[in-house]
Amino acid sequence: MNLEWLKASAFFGSILYALVGVVVFLLTFIVIDKITPYNLWEEIVEKQNVALSIVVGSLALGVSIIVAAAVHG
């Protein structure tokens, strides 16, 4: 049985890349929020704008795929 992923370097490397991915994702969301002419969080949560939440969700998936591809190599 191959337990290569249980090694400390692989485990902590995975944790580090996951944290870097989350930070990049959050920074991207903040930048997009600043670029748009309205507050995304207020529009989605308080006004329940479904169309905007679909667009932001698609953006989130796209950025997540790009970050995952960049981390994976």
C-alpha cells in the first residue's frame, strides 16, 4: 500500500497550497467587488439578486479552476 500522501512534506505542502488558493480567491472577489459599481454582498444577500449570484458563482468557479490548475502545474 502506497502511503506517499501521508508524508509530512506532502501533507503540509497541500495545506499551504490550499491556503494560497483560498487567499487568491478572496483577493479576486474583493477586487471584483471594488470594480463593480455596487456592493456585491449587499445585492446578493439583502436584495436577493439571483442573476447576480449566478454570475458571481460562475466567477468563483472560474477563478477556482484557474487557481487549481496553477497550483497543480
